[in-house]
Amino acid sequence: QVRLVESGGGLVQPGGSLRLSCAATGITFKINPMGWYRQAPGKQRELVANILRGDGTNYADSVKGRFTISRGSAKNTVTLQMNSLKPEDTAVYYCNAGGPSIGAWGQGTQVTVSE
């Protein structure tokens, strides 16, 4: 059974940076896509960024130029580097492996951007 282990997140001031990491365990093959979604209070869960087979990437318009998604050195790991954070980036961030419809989800990690 696939299990996603997330790390990172926390409290940061506007303009600061955070790094989220996710590792998928329990599988031997390379899983695609892997990505990050977020859900703010009262809002629907939305795609932040994902990385596809062949290493193509997608980003939400709101994070383009500020966030970077990349694969880790170990198989089935992914990192989200978040720079120039804004208060509107505050949300619970979820790692996903295999796509939002049938894939696996992490437990979520809180990112709070505030003075």
C-alpha cells in the first residue's frame, strides 16, 4: 500500500521561504504524477504544482515564478521550494502521488504566512 510521508511546512513571514518534501513508500515502481495540492479554510483543494512522467511540470498561476517543484534523488520523492511567500499561500498542503482521482494522499502539512 502506498504511503506518503511529508515534511516541512510551518510559520513564516511574508516574503520568506519554506521547503516541503514528500516521499512515497510501499511501491517499487516509479509513480507519476507526483505533486502538491493545498486547501485553505472555506476553499476547495487546488493544484499547486505537479511533476509528470518525463519531468514536465504544471504550476498554478498564483505560484508561477515563486514555487519550484522537483524530484528528489531517491525514487518517488518530490520537493516543493516555496519562495516569496504571501499570506494568501496560507493553507494545508497535501502531497499526492498518482493523480487526484485515484492516487494516494499525504496527511497534510500546515503552511502559515503571517507577520
